[in-house]
Amino acid sequence: MDDLPTDWPLREKSRLIRCRPHVWHVQVTGQGPDVLLLHGAAASGHSFHKLMAHLPGYRLIAPDLPGQGYTRAGGHLRLGLDAMADDLTALCADQDWRPMTIIGHSAGAAVALRMAEIMPRAPHAVVGINAALGPFDGFAGWLFPKLARAMATGPFAAAVVTKLSSSRAQVARLLAGMGSPLDDEGVEMYRRLVSRTSHIAGTLGMMAQWQLEPLLERLPQISVPTLLITAAGDRAVPPRVSAEAAARMPRARHVALPRWGHLVHEEAPAEVARLILDFLQDKQSPVSLV
């Protein structure tokens, strides 16, 4: 872990795990039933470090997704939704982790739902935070996946994107554009991520290989109890995406927060944690863990 900054959030909880085809960077903290936390595209497990402080009574497991953060991808064709879910399921089996709950932010919520479909022991619950469970709207829906695919196949694409996007001012503008103007520390963590060519390459590869439509078609068959949390100021994934997904799922609930943005779990971790804990500890709920 020589390339992991000494002041990286929860660095003392970090470990590297070799589980084919990847070398995973994972942070594990706490004791109790296992909870797996999956970050969104272009982020890393660090995005949960404030939320984790408000989730006592669980063993919290936060991996960096393949190719992103400090996880080294073992193959450039293993970065799509289904492949990530398969490889994360294999990692859980290898480490004897038994997630009773999977929490996913943005694209991580889609991975969480896919894992719930394929895991030998399905989780008791899934929580999506500003879940990316819909296609891009309008012109962006046609252009963006094709652009990412073209860029991902270019030999210098990641280096070019890194150079264009890794200034502190540019990162701050990108975060504010999602409705989440983070503090200086938060901006700095993302600046470090997008300054890593390998991280950008992994993110581009994920975007290029992302195939969400089959999962969306199966939403009415996904019976895992699911909480979808949205923030009114999210400019990346409109709250209606989660509302519409919840309406199609037999055991899903949508809760809308009246403010904050796409990174609400970093902006308001206590409020998000309260919703999660209430959901998991509701004795009238089928996902009760007590």
C-alpha cells in the first residue's frame, strides 16, 4: 500500500486482498453483522468514511471497485455491472464475509441489486443512496456511453482526462455541479483520485461496459427489501429515478430528503445513517436484524 496516502481516510483500516482477477483495496471496521458498502463511479470506498462513523453495531466492509481508487484491476473486461457483481461475490466468499445488508451509492446501488440476485446467501436488505437505476436522459443518453467507450479504447485517453480534470478548482466545480459542494478535505480526496491515471482508466472502463437495461427489466422480480434514499438537490441522478424504480419493485421503499446533493452521504452522514438504521432495525420490517 505504498501508494496509499498516509492521511487517507481510515488508512489504518486498509488492507490489500488478492482475489482473482483483482488486487482489492478494502477497508474494514467495526463488529457485528456484515454490511458491504459499494461506492459510485469515479469515487472510492473513502466516500463512506463519514457515514461509517454513524453506523455502530456492524462490521462495515468498503472495497474500492475494480480499477478505481486503490484496487488494481486484473482485466480490462471485468469492469461492467455483471462482472463487478460476480467478482465482488467471489471476494465475499473468499473472505467469508456474509453481508446481511449491501449499501450502494449511485452506480454502486445497481451493483448491490445485481449481487442480491446472484449471491448464494442473499442479503436481508439493500440500501441505495441516489441510486443510478435509470438511463441517461435525452442527448446524453445517446452520446455519453459511446463517448466513454471510445475514450476507454484509446491508449492515451485516461492520461488526457486526468490532465483535464485533476486541478483542485476543476474538481470543486465538478462536485458542485452534482449538487454537493464538499469542504476542502472532501475536494482534496477526489482531486487525488482523479489525479491517478489508473483510476480514470478504471472509471472509463466501467462507463464503457455499463449495461443497465437487463437489471432494470428485472426490477419487478427483485424481492429483496430495498430502501432507496434520494436528495432533492442531486443534479446527477434525479430523485424521480429512485421513485420510479421503487414503484416497480415489490418490496422497495423510497425516502426523499429535502436538500443536499448527489454525495448526500458525505454532506449529511448522520441524516442518511438515521434512515438506514431505522430501516434495518424496524421490528415491523421483514429486514429486521434484531
